[in-house]
Amino acid sequence: MRSTHSVAFATGAAFLALTAGFYAPLGLTAPPATVTNPNPTHENVSEGISDTTITTKVKASLLDQKDLSSVHIHVRTREGVVRLTGTVPTTTERHMATDVAKRVSGVTSVENHLGIHKS
């Protein structure tokens, strides 16, 4: 088991070194972090973590709904747009999932691709 972890770590480290070696001569480096912008690859800190945070909050909100079977709902977020995929048992629950997602802070829109599947 340890040798498997060692091989995986060594492979990952080699890939990282190879990637860094490839991009460095091209002058493609991340801008330096500053006090006002600690996450330089994004406009602000909240932009970098917001999609993950939004996804987590939407999932928690869906699980919190008593009349919603959210076990088969998958949530992805990109730039504040939440995409719901998977299945729910009724059309009512499909609409409810959209409403729940829209109420989460940071959500700009919801794409509901949920199918109806009676269990």
C-alpha cells in the first residue's frame, strides 16, 4: 500500500515539475499575490471560492427540504450559474429544486436539467 502511495506521489511531483518547466520559459506565471488581491488568478477572493461555496450551499439547501427527494440531484456551479442534473420523482420536486437553488446567495441563474423518474 505504501509503495502505491509513493508511486502516485512521485508521478504527481514529476508531472508538476514537468508542467512548471514547460510554462516557465514561456513567461506564463501567475501574478504575485498582494494584500488587496491575495488570490491573483481571480478578480477577488470570493470569485475563486464562490462556485465551490455555492455548490455546497445548494446541496445543503436541497437536502434540507423535507418534501424534496434530492438523493439523485447533482449540482455543478460555474461563475454563479448552477446546473442541476439527475432525477426526481415528480414535476413538483423538479420545480422545487430550481426554487431552492435560486434562493442561495451568489446564484446568478439555474439551469435545471433534472429528469422525472418514478422510483
